[in-house]
Amino acid sequence: MNELNDFTAYLQAMDRSASTVTGYLSDVEQFTGWFDQTNGESLTPERVTPTDISEYRQYMLTVKRYKASTINRKLASISVFMQWAQKSGLIGHDPTENIRRVAQTQNTPHYLDKKDQYALKRAIEKELQLAQLRYPKRWRTRRRDASMVTLLLNTGLRISEALQLQLDDIQMSERKGKVSVIGKGRKQRTIPLNLDARNALLAWLRVRPDENNNDYVWIVVEGVPDGALSERSIQRMVRRIGEEAGLEKLTPHTLRHTFAKNLVNRGVGLEKVAALLGHSSLNTTRIYVTPSEKDLENAVEMLSN
């Protein structure tokens, strides 16, 4: 479909992240494949009708059996595409306008409880000790990884925000510190650093190579010196340390959720949590006050005490 190139340029001009653009295009391409096969004609925006959107919704629900959240995400991507087509004068009416989303229960985010967090911190310490004792050439990489995971756990940064951190974005003194980041929608925010985050950052900065004057905080120290880290590299790093701690499929976003849940559990107001996470709406932050299955189990267990 020729329109996809123009749609991609539109999304990039809207300052959408690379991963968001990729997700939108993938969803639209999947809809295109279904449309071509179902209707026996190639998809163009003017050929799409509300019935097509409704039938595709039903197809995802009953044939593919996607989760409600997945269906709604794909419908949202198609809606963005059709809205762009309308703004571009390719169609006169948006066929997704009156399509209902699939009702879904609000799922609580996955986060680490105190036991899991203890296991993670212990795994980090063990990995550092082992590397320093047996693999001195790799120790600096392990120091970087440990500092990155600790920072994510204590600031709730998104991967993209952590990767974009530059040395000038950090301010630290003996008793306090903060980092400035550019989040979604190019909105800047400042996040205070607690003692654990400050110590982790300082430990990394002491051994961080600076031969090539790279200003990014997180850089490659093996292979290509001073090269930029990728999101995939951080995901693998977090998963590896999680496996050492006995935590399956640990992700950077789990660390972000854990940071938020820790704040809520300590009585921090949703307005402050939202500001720290960079949420534009309090409704997004409310998921952290929704009781999880573990919260309900703990509540019932209190009756036995």
C-alpha cells in the first residue's frame, strides 16, 4: 500500500517513538492482509467501510482470540491511520469513528514484591563480586549493568529515557541528586535521585570510559568502545540479572511498575507518582492503586493473624 510511506512520515513528524511507529505500521499491515484476503481487493483508505472495521474486530475476537487489550490496540492503530487519511483528503469520513472497543477488565501491572526485590539486589551484588574475582576484564560491564538496573528500579525511567541520558542531565551532591529527562511527547521532567540511585550512578561514572568524549551516560564497554547501547541490549541485561535472581522474564517496564508501586505503598499521592513517571493523565497512574491478586491474598491472610 503506497500510503504507508506517507503515513510513516506523518507519525515521525508527530514525534512518535520508533517503537510506536513500528507498532502502528505492523497493525495496519495486518489489517491490510486481512482486508485483501477477505474482500478480494487491495486495501486503499477509500475502500474501507465501517463494516470492514466491525468485521475485523469480530475476526480478532472470535477467530484469532486476541486479548481485549490487543484488539483495542490494533483498532486504535487503524483509527490513527484512518484519521490521517481523512486529514490528508484521501477519505471524507473516518470508518472507525463509531466502532466500539472491546470491554476489558483493568489488569494490575506486574511488579516485584519485597521478596523479589531482595532477590534482585542480592543477584546484582553476587554478579559484581564474581566478576571482580574471576572476570576482571568484564567487571566494568557488570558494573554498568548493575548501575542501570538499580537506577531503573529507583527512578521508574522508561528504557528510551535512560538511553537518552547525557552526563549534563545529572546533578549530584553528597546529599541529593536529580536527573532531567525528555519523556513522551517531548515533555521534560526532573526526577530526584535517592541514595541507592546516587550510589549506583557514581559507581558507574567512576569506571565509565571517556576516551572518545561520548556524552551519553550508558555506553558499550566491550566490543565497539563507547558505542551507544540499544533497547534490546538493556532488555537482555535486565532479563539476565532477573534469571540470576530466579525472576522469569524480568523486563525494564517491570522495574518501572515496581518503582511506582513502592511509592503508592508508602502513601505517596497519585499526583506525585504521575509527575515522577511522566504520565499526562491520572487515570494512567490509577492502575497502581488497583489491588493485585497478591494484594487480595495478603488481605485475606490477615484474617488468620
